[in-house]
Amino acid sequence: MNDVIKELSLLLLYLTSWEEDAVIAKVRRSWKGYPFEILDDLTEEEFISDSRRSKSVYLTEKGIKKAQETAKKYQIEDDNI
């Protein structure tokens, strides 16, 4: 069950994210209103980049790809896919 929660949390992070200009390139950010244990797991798996000081997270390229695959798996249409 924990894997499903992580998968769906990543998908929700992606679906509620926005694109932002960073120093080097555009990045995808999302508010981190999810259980810290899940965010910690997603950070360890390199799907997101988390900062303890920030209220938002960055989605990594790996995380964006996994979220897009999950959206397709659950037949969720998204303009960003």
C-alpha cells in the first residue's frame, strides 16, 4: 500500500506543479503538503529534490517521467504529458 501512496503522491505533486525559471533552466515545483515520510522516500528515490527550509519541492526529470507514466497508467489526461 505504501508504494501506491508514494506513486499517487508523486502524481499529485506533478499535477499541481508549476514551471518556474531557475538560474540554469526551467524547473517544476510543487507545494509539499504531503506526509513527510512519503516526501522523504520520494527524495531518496530521486523523484523530487526537497529542502527542509522551503515549503515547496522540485520535481526531478526522473520524477516528472515517473509521474507522467503514472498518469497514463491511471488514464489521467494532462496537458503537460
